[in-house]
Amino acid sequence: MANKPVMIITGSRTGLGRHLSSYYLEKGFNVIGCSRSNDSSELNNYQHYSLDISDETLVKKMFKEIRKKYGRLDFLINNAGISSANHVLLTSLKEVQDVINTNFIGSFLFSRESVKLMKMNKFGRIINISSVHVKLASVGTSVYGASKAAIEQFSKVLSSEIFTFGITVNTLSLSIVENTGMENVLTEKNKLEILNKTISKEQLNINDIVNALNFLISKKSRMITNQILLLGGI
């Protein structure tokens, strides 16, 4: 167990996070997942935490346990997120707070605590997930887009602060991913409107994403940091 690479994937119970967890488990990683809900999966080399990723006390407790059990952390994929599609005048403060807490505060806390572990081995890869809506500025996505824009700016500064520790920080900006929650909440009309603004005009699939991730987490990518990779192109 100690020799297997250790990866944290937030929001691992459903959608993209679940696909990524299964993929990296098959590749021989120790995968640590988390979500608000319990996960009854009993998979070899998989450990699940049920917590609110914006709860600093619980996050610190989780990382303390990871340090004790594994003594290392190699990769963090900040995948957890919630969407918001509403005009500003119809958006409640609670909705704003929920989106910011999950999408940005959670990514901040997990990144900060991950760096503390990664520093021990002078190696680490942090991948944050953003959205094409930062670029598209689509009507109804002001809060969601703002939370993802915050992640992009945070990643930019963090990458400068921790590069000397052997840790890189990069961002994957996604459009619509097949067979995930992103796709399920959109009407066909909405999907077409979004995809038609991309270069590819196509939905992303899990292979598109893991191909990008595998490059960004490899040792060969040691000089690739502070990059935003827009899959599908804008």
C-alpha cells in the first residue's frame, strides 16, 4: 500500500468523480474519495470520507488521518462542485453561499492541506476543475461562473507559491461531459447552445478527461504549471 501513488478525488460518489475513482483504482492507485453522502462501495484501495468539503475542522481531521495511514499524498483532483443556473435577480444569498463554499472554499481547503503533505516528498500535482462558463459568461451562470473564476485565479497564485516544493497546479476547464450530472441537468437546447460556442462542437467523454489528467499528473509534466486547459476549445 505504501508504494502505491495516493490520490484524493473530491466529489467521488457520483458523476465524473466516480468515473475517475474507478479509472485510477484500476490503474493501481490508492484513491481517497469524499462527498457529503455516504458511499457503501467496498473497493480495494479505496477509502471514502463523508463530509462537507468547506468544513475546515472536518477537512483537517481527514488529512490528519491520511497522513497517519499513508504518510504521503501525490495527487489532488478538486472535482466536487455544484451548479447554479439562475438570473441574478432570482438568486438567493443561500444559493450563492452554497456554490462558493463548495466550489471555491472546498478547493481552497483541500489544496492548502494537500500541499502540507506533498511537501514532505517534494512532489505533488494539484488539478482544479473549472468550466467554460468562465469564458462564455452565459446568461444565468453569474454565480457559478464567479466561483470557477475564483478557482482559476487562486490556482494561478498558488502555482507560484508552491512550485519550489516540486508541486504543480493546473486547471481543467470543462464543457459538457457525457454521462455526468453536468449533462443531466441541461435541456437539449441548452447543450447545443453551449457546445456550439466551442471549437469541437462535441461533448467530452471520460477518456478525453483522463488523457489530459494523465499528462498533467505525470513526472514529465514537472514544468507544466499555472495552465488552464480548455478541453474542446473556445
